[in-house]
Amino acid sequence: MQIRTLGKSGVAVSPICLGTMLFGNPIREPEAERLVHAALDQGINFIDTANSYEGYDRTPGSRGGVAEEYLGRILKARREKVVLLTKIGNPVGPGPDDKGSSMAHLKRELEKSLQRLRTDRIDLLMLHWPDTTIPFEESLSTLDRFVKDGKVRYLGVSNFVAWQICELLWLGDRHRLTSLVAYQPPYSILRRDIEISELLFCRKFGIGIACYQVLQGGWLSGRHPGPRLSRVGRLVEKPEWLTPLPDSIWPRLESLSKIASRLNVSLPELAIAWALRHREISSVVLGMRNLGNMQSAMKASELVIPADELQQIDDLFPLAMDLRWPWSQWRVRVWQ
């Protein structure tokens, strides 16, 4: 794999990032250990987690922490081989102070993450979701203190929109606080709305993108040939995590599969390569379940899609298309 730079930070990351959202259930610790070590052995140096991750056991306000606990035990002597990304801000309890971006919550959750991960510093810390109840100055100054104290190396945000990132950059410049270097949004062939503003914004200000849901939660996995649900994967295991597709999309997906066949790749490999075509996208976060998934992802990271095939994908799934679909509402999810 060709290593990429995470925005203006200079941090070298693999184009494939091992996502750990499913660590806990269905991926138990022995399987997680095999996946992590296999990823490191094959050159994947970027791992994504969050203080709230515990797989399918996750419910609003549940304690989380399982994925971080796994990683703390698994990495051990190999910690220095990893660019470790974790996120805080999701609810991890029933109380009003158990979520968001207040100074008290961020301090408490960072210490818990450090303990679970068995490390003295986080390479990349992100705010998981915007919190409109707390001034951005409070959140950013708290994150800046983490960096100055040596507990965090770099900062980023997940699921913010361009104007919010812009405000954080402006505040950092005005108050001489640590600037953001990374951004994590959902992005796929079926969900292209960051191309309207966020992607261009990140290009302008040197912010590296590590996108997630590149396979749209499984819809681009190639397992589901039509509207009827497959008997495998997340559609059966955790169907409430997915948004149904309009019936009109299935013929388009069939045409997309034919493009993949012409390029001698699978549908998920095409989807991964398509996301990585932008220089602003430093890495794609993938919740790989087995070594076959890993090999496929690594193959995809080297694929260059010809211009004529890219145009056909644009014709099938134009940029404005997903704005009519329910998942475009991710932009309005904030803590309020």
C-alpha cells in the first residue's frame, strides 16, 4: 500500500484504517486480536476506535469502552507501530453530563480512554459529534490543553459540517490554540454530499479526511442483489443500523456491479477505490471481519479507476441524488 499523509500534519497513515466499531459483539477479543496483528503485519498502521464502541451491544447511553479495552490488551508492545485514533463525546451514561463536549466530560473521558487503551497518549483525538450546548471555545481550549500536556498529539472532528470546522479553525487562530488536522465524515458512492462543501474546505485548509461508511453499512458489500434482505451481515444482525434503499436504486447497483466486473474487482473493492480517488481522503475506515476482507481492502487501495468508468459512476449516482434520501439528515444530528 502507498502510505498517505494525514492532511497538513505530516502523519503517515495507511489508506486503509482498521475500524473497531464491531469489537465486542460480534467480534470477540480473540478474533479482534487476530485482525489487529494481521493488519499491522500487512502494513495497516491506522486504527480507529471510540470510547462508546462495544459492537451491537451499543445502545444510547450504554457504557461503551469495550473496543478500547480490547485494543489496550492487544497492542501491548506494538503500540508504537500504530497511529491510534479515538473519539469522545457520544453518550456513555444516562446523565446529562455523560455526553457532549464540555470541559468536565472531555477531561473525564480522555482519562478513561487512556486507561483502557493502556497508553500515555492518543495520536489523534476527535470530537465524535457537534455539541451545540457548549461554546466551541470551551471544547477547543480543553482539547488544546490535552495537546500541551502531551496526552494527545493531533486533533480532529467527526460528523461536523464545514461551517463548524471553519469556526473551530478561526477560534484556534484567534486564541492561538492547537488547530485541527483531521475530519471523519460518512462518504460513499451512495452518500456524496461532502463533495458539496466539506471536501473542498478540507482541500483549502489542509485537513486530512478519514471517511467511514464507504460501503454504506453493507449496501455496497455485494451481498445484497435486490431489495429482499440477505441472510448474512448487518442487515440481519443489526437492521436498525441501516437506512432502507429506495427501490429505484437497485437497477443502478446492478449496473455498478457490472462496472466492477469489467475492472476485475468486487463491488466493495470498487467502492473503496472510488472513495480514495480524492487526494484529500487520507484513509477509509473499514470494519473488517476477517483476513479476506483485509486482503480485498488492500487490493482496492491500489486500484486506479479509469476516467470513463468514473464518469459512468457519476451518471449512475450523481452528486445531488443522495440529498433526497433519508440519511442526508446526518447533518442535523447534534447534542442539544
